[in-house]
Amino acid sequence: MRYALLLHYPEMSADDLGTEALAEGMREFDEYAKALDAAGVLRSAEVLQPSSATTTVRGGETLQVQDGPFADTKEQLGGTFVIEVDDLDGAIEWAGRAPSVNWGAVEIRPVGTRFVDGAWTSFDHR
């Protein structure tokens, strides 16, 4: 089964974090990604730019474009890992190992469909 691990945590600049904390976080995420990869479950990983770089688009009678994130929350979506494991228990185990679980939430979302090589593929999570 394929799951997206959505990493939500408070945003801080490199200056806010400090050089040592930033380096430690980068090391921890590198180790985490390498562990997922070595286990053969990693399908993709993305680190997102800060929410200040976000543009939100909404439809309606006219297209509305808003600078910044849609939600005004303390925690922002900071990155994603897409994994393929046997079941939700496996996804929970890997989510619990994400470095950011210690300072934010890791949302586990089953992947419903994906588009690859010109076609949609559905995933059954029953």
C-alpha cells in the first residue's frame, strides 16, 4: 500500500534554528531518507520551500490568486515522503521514525490514485 507522510511543523528560518540545529536536522532527515530507501519502501521525498513562498489559487467566477498559505496555523506542511509498505501499521512505524515527529505532526494519508506513464493507477486500501 502506498502512503504519503505529510510532515507538519513550526517554520523557522536558518537564523532562528541556528547553525548547529540546522545541521543536526539535515543529518537526521538524511539518515531517515536513507533508512527508508535501504528498506525499499521510499517512492519519493520532497522538502518544501517556506510557506511564505506559497501561492494559493481558488476557482469561482474569476480565478483568485493569493500570496501565502491558505491556512493560518502555527504548523505548516514542510515536506512529504511517499512510501509503499504492507499496511497502515507499517506506515505508522515509519512515521514514528521521522525526525520531525518530535516537534510537529506527521499525517499519514493513503494514496488513492497516482498518474504515471500517461495513465492513472488506483490503490485499494481496504
